[in-house]
Amino acid sequence: MNVSAVDLFCGAGGLTHGLMAGGVQVRAGYDIDNACKWPFERNNKGAKFFGQDVSALTGEQLSTWFKPGEIKLLAGCAPCQPFSTYSLGKTDSTDKRWSMLSEFQRLVDELKPDLVTMENVPQLMKHEVFTNFVTALQADYYVSVRTVLCTEYGIPQTRKRLVLLASKFGPIELRQKDPKKDKLRSVSAVIGKMPHLEAGQQDASDPLHICSALSPQNEIRIKASLPGGSWRDWDSELVAECHRGEAGKSFSSVYGRMEWEKPSPTITTQFFGFGNGRFGHPEQDRALSLREGALLQTFPKKYSFVKPGTRVEMKNIGRLIGNAVPVKLGTVIAESIAAHLSRHRPPD
């Protein structure tokens, strides 16, 4: 395609890995979290990581990554936590992350790439910062915005995402579902053959196949939990105090097991904790392992998140995996760009 890209807010490289699998050459990624450096560079050959605040970047700096004659793509996923339903109103516009989409817009204005893509939570569309972003793009680009249910594209989780595509060359849109390569995938198809683990255990052959230990109380609770269920299935003495009041009764999608023959729930940054969602293994008495969460995010099984011999920190790696753009979605975006360019060949 002769498309080269820079990935802003690149994280551990989920979007980059997907774009590269679809034929886009990603040259660089920027993120303030230096824990992303190893997985980003180790798994994405030729791409360089920079632990730099996007607000300190300029379009002139980014322009150095592109060669004459190449089609320039600026990609990214601005921090979505302020707009996510999981934040439950805990952040507002004073949170610096709210301004990151405006910084993305500034860099589009300065770099003037040929193509732009952004992935985020659908709730972002309700906010003025997104309306302003789209309006600014429409002055120079054809823009499409779509809410995607990830299962439509063979991503094995019920994750909903907003995908924006913009092009200077003509109308652009995310490709339609392909019945052959976007088949619905279940939890069983993705992690059903992973080695057995007890709670708190780590697999000898794959350090990332490690799961959290359980308290004695949670050991009893998980044994009482049903696939697709929640704490409502338990005897009353097992129910946590926070769920006994009226306010807590609405939080029914925690302390449950996933179901083998269905997609998983959205993989969050806390997916390795049994009490943080329906993240119990369908039949083993434990929560998901880090590797299982990564597989459900469509990372390849050999994707490396820490240097060999380095201690695996559940919280840090869980954050990288949960924050990532599903790799397969990145590939779908690249395929959509390829289809677009086949219809709207840019001028020489």
C-alpha cells in the first residue's frame, strides 16, 4: 500500500501490530507509559518507541518519520478512561486526559497526514471535544465514524468501540464483515486448550500464563459461581456487604464466570481479578490469566510483554493488555484503508 504510520498513545502495540499485519508500515509509537517500550519494540519489527507526552510533540517532529512519496497515516487511541462507562463520572474536564483528543487534532493540523484513524469508546461521541475533533477534520478530510461490536469482526469479546477513519482522497469507511474471516469466536475456541492452572499459579513454559491468588472467601465464592452468572447465584452469607444494599444490587456483572461457547465480556485493565467483572474461568476455580486476557484481545500467543527473566507484575501487565486496541481491529482498519486506496488512488 505504500502507507506509513505513526501511532500516538500506542500502548503495548495492539493497534500497531494489527496495522502492520494488514500491510501498514508503522515507524514510531508514542506513549507516556515507559512499560510499553519492550512490548512495542519487541513485537513490532522496525517500529521505535518514545516515552513522550503527546502534548509535547509537534507535527514537524512527526514528519521526519515519513519518506517522500509515501501515504502518511496518523493513528492513535487517545486515553479513553475519562469517557468510559467504567469511570462512572469519576473524571471531568479537569483531568488532563480529556485534552488529549485536542492534542491529536493539533497534530493532524500540523502534520497534515493523508489518512487519520482513531479508536475509542463509543461514549466519546456524547462529548463536545469529539464533535470539535470531527468538525475540524471535515474541513480537509472525508470522515466516517462507526460504532463497532467487536464480535462482528471475529474478536472474541463483547467489546464496543468507536472507529474513526478520515482520508483526503475520497469517502472512506470501515470494511463490512467478511463471513469467511470474521467468524464468531468463543472463549472455548481461544483459551480452551490453555494449560490448567490453580489460583495463584504460573505456567512453567509461559510466564504470562499466570493468574491471581484468591482469598479463602473468594475460593468459596468462585466454586459457587456459575458460567454467565454473578454473585446473585450465591447463598446469602457469601454476598459482599457492598452488594447487599440497593445501590450495590445493580452491579450484577461481577464475581461471575465466563461461558465457554460465548465471547468474553470486555477485557478491562482489571480482568485478572475475579471480583472485577465476569472474569472467572469457565470451569477452573480461578480468574483469567494474563495470557488468556491477551489472547481474548487477539494478541498472538507469543506476544512478549516483559523481558525474559523479568518479574511479571499482574497490575502493570493487566493494564497494558486491557488498555490495548484489539490487534484484529487494527488489522480490519488496515484492510479498510487498502480497500479505500484501491478505489481512490491518490495522485502521483
